[in-house]
Amino acid sequence: MLIDIGHLDTLLADTRDALDHRFLDDVPGLGPATLENLCSFLWAQLAPRLPLLHRVTVSRDLSGDACSLSRRALQQVPSPCAMP
């Protein structure tokens, strides 16, 4: 997939602005600030504008926890996130 980097940067900035410098539990549509909810929120924000989006991954580097949500997981598995 090819995408204009400027367009991608704008989409990511819009999504980042919805979360940046906010108490995540108060962000509409996010729910409790878990890795799973962050993945779902990011997917919901980006997928409509990036129809070929394949995967969203959120990680917590300090603890090594991560959650990935992919198009395939959405089609096959009810709970797509796994903690390593």
C-alpha cells in the first residue's frame, strides 16, 4: 500500500491530539485506559480513513506488555489482544 506521508502524518496527529495531555479514562469512546481499549480506540479512529490498515499495536516498554489488533483478528478471534 502506498500513502502520502503528509496525509498519514495528519491522520496520526488528529488521533494523537485526541489522547495527548488528557486523562485517558475521560476520553470519549476509550473507556478504562487499558492496552486493549487503546488498540480498539486507535483502530476505530484510523481504520475508516485507512481502509487497508493491517494492524495496530500498543506497547508498554517498561513492563514489556503489548497488545495488537489486526484485521484478521477482528474477523476470527473475539479477544485479539494477548500479553507476552
